[in-house]
Amino acid sequence: LLSILCLGDCQLYTSCGIQKCTTDFVSFTSHLNAALEDFDLEFCKALRSYSVCTYRNSKVCRGNLVYHSAVLGIGDLMTQRNCTKDGPTSSTNPEMTNDPCNYSGHTEVREHQEGEKTPPPTYLFCGLFGDPHLRTFKDHFQTCKVEGAWPLIDNNYLSVQVTNVPVVPGSSATATNKITIIFKSYQDCTDQKVYQAVTDDLPAAFVDGTTSGGDGNTRSLHIVEKVSGKYIEMHAKYIGTTVYIRQLGHYLTLAIRMPQELVMAYEESHDLQLCVNGCPSSERIDQSGHLPLPVVGKLLPWSAAAHPRLEYTLETATTKCHEKMLVRDIYFYSCIFDLLTTGDANFTAAAHSALQDVEALHPSKEHWHIFPRSGGGGVGRDSKFFVSLGLLCLILVAYL
């Protein structure tokens, strides 16, 4: 948009009124996030408003290069986003829009009423996948046992609980086979809604059979089925929250994006939240960010498994994971860890999809990839995390 925002003589830019058109457009779009489902709808509304504003100034701006650049830029953006010329437009006073069922709009109104420019809301990301691997809201990466039911999130707006079951007889390795989510009632935006997914049953509706909460016209809370029985999204606009749930193989994965101020709105007694504080130390498979090496040559008890699985070596597991993931970050190494631990190739897809969900929902691109380091499991690039024993460049364990 640089060609729209400022080209040519800035004095001419202000004299014909194009500056206000551009300022309004920026106000309409500054809070939008391309990862959210309603991005294209709201962006097109803002473009139409921009177009109407430039048309109103067409006579006085006839000789202004900035004006003509803006008109061309609008046309290009409308083509790129498949926007129709006719349709709804954004409010002429975006900062005064008071929609209690739109988290972004609510924060803008608060900012206007306080009379000071405040930073945009901070969003946080949490994900759970694989054997299982947890990425907390603090961008710490952990591998845990957590067999049975555990709370991922439990705040004033949302509760998320997962149930993990063993994947290999004789091992403490677990994976998620059930997810329960409770969207708590909020003003007039939604009644309490409960969603539940279990292996081989990933519904595109809440347990009461509905697909949305509150007024169906506002779509403040709704479910979107992306791949039947395999991938659904939940969009809670009133709390600025997006949830992705997938089934890959026999197990489920979850990714969530939520505003920081809502993440931290919980009672002190609800501090056992894996997404907030990580796994208890007694449940950690890794040791301060390290996963112990397996005993060289020791085979896992695949013969005891209900379903025969492939026996991967470090070399074949590395090759398999490299087919999906080129960057050797913690997701790549988690993929290898899961293949050596379970022999289930579906965990390759789980790690790859988990990284895709990060790229779609995580607000900070520079933190998409976590590179292992020697300390506490946060974002970093220190290769000291790894131990090299000949070909064993990967820290893995068959947790028995």
C-alpha cells in the first residue's frame, strides 16, 4: 500500500482530500488479521469505502498524482481479493463503531473513549500435537506424558480440556484422542456452547446440534468444516479467538490463537493450564528442554502393539520427516522423535500440520520456527540443545 499512502508532492496530497480517504482506509484495516476467516469480507468493505471516498474527490483531485495512484491501487487490491464493486462498505467513523460482539471493534471503542492511542491487542498462540508436544502461550516447547484428562485452557471466557491415551504398549508415550471445548456465555453474543471431538468423530457442530452461538446473523461464534471429519475451525469473534482441530491418523491436534488479556483472565485456583504454565515437572518427558537418547540398537516392542507398525531407523525417520519439513526446527525433530517412538507415519503429517497452523495463527512470523537450545525450551537457535553421537544428531527416547 506504500504507493497508495504516499507518492509525489505531500502538499498536493493534503490539498485534494485524498489524505482523509487513506487515513480512513488505514483505520478500517489496521486491526484486521489475514488468518481470520472474515478478513476478505472486512477488507473488501474497506476498499469499497476507499473507492467511494476517492470518487467524491475526483474533481478536485483530477491533477493529483497521489489520487490517481490511489485509484489504481484500489483497483489492483479489489482484483487480488476478488472484491465486487457493489456491496457493503465500512463505517465512516471506524473508531466509533461499538459492536460488543467484535473483540477488535470493542478495543477500538475503548481506545477512542480513553482519548489515547493504545497499542493493538497482543495475541498468543498455543498448540498440541503428536506424542504429545506442547507449544505454550509463552512459546515454550515441551514434550509431556499427561495421560488422561488435562486442562489446556481454563479462563473466564473459554475452557479447553484434552484427553491423552497410550499409543504404544509398555511405553508412557501418549497422544490426544478427545478434545472438549466450552465457550462460556458472554453478554448477548453467545450462550454457553460445548464442543466435543473424539477419534473418528470430528463434528462440525456443537453438542446441541447448532453450528453457531448467539444471533446467527452476527456470527460472533461459529464452526466451519474445512475437511469433512478431518479438520474444523471455530471462530469466536466476540473474544478474538480462533481454534483449529484436526484428526491425523487415530489422534487429534489442536491450535488456538487468543488475546493475551483474555488468556490471563482466570482465577488463581485455575493455574493448572498447560497452555499457560506448561506441563508439571513430573509429567515432562524432556529434561530442561532435552530428550534423552535411546539406547543404540534397542527396539521398541512393536510386536506387542495391537496394529503392526513400521520400524524406523534414525536415517529413515529423518528422510520421512524431511519430505514434509525442510526447516530443521523443533517440529522437524519432533516428527523424527514420534516416528522412532511409535512407528506411526501419521505423526509426520501431524507435525507438518502443526507447523502450518503456527504459520496461520501465530502473530509473530519471526517466532514461527523454534530452534532448540540448551536452556528452558523457548525460542532460540542455539544448536547446543543437540548431542552428536555419530549419526545420532537427534535427541530422542523410547520412553519405557
